[in-house]
Amino acid sequence: MTKILFFIPLVLIASAASAQQQRQQGHDACARDVSRFCRAQMQDGDQIVLACLKQNRARISKACQAMLASHGQ
């Protein structure tokens, strides 16, 4: 039982680290596009910036387009 209880936090930590890494990759792929096309929305939250990127999809980089597509956007 102790082994199971020890394992669960490790899984949660690994999941959180993976999610952080995915966010960082998304940030890296789209940072320049956000700066170019969505600068005015940067302080309005992630959902507003995402909407801006989607509105400018034809103009954003291929890497950012791929990142959006890989996340179902």
C-alpha cells in the first residue's frame, strides 16, 4: 500500500512537468507571432491571445499553426 501511495504523487509530478513542457513548446512556437499580431491582447489572458492567433491564422508562422492544430485549435 505504501508503494502505491508513493507512486501516485510521482505520476502527478510527471504529468505536471509534461504539461509545463507542452506549454513552453507552444509558447516558443508562437511567441513571435503573439508579439507581432496580438501585442495589444497580451495582458488580457491566454484565451484572448488564442482567439487573436486564430483570427490571424493565415499570417502566423507554420510552427505556430502546427502547434495550434496539434492542440485541436
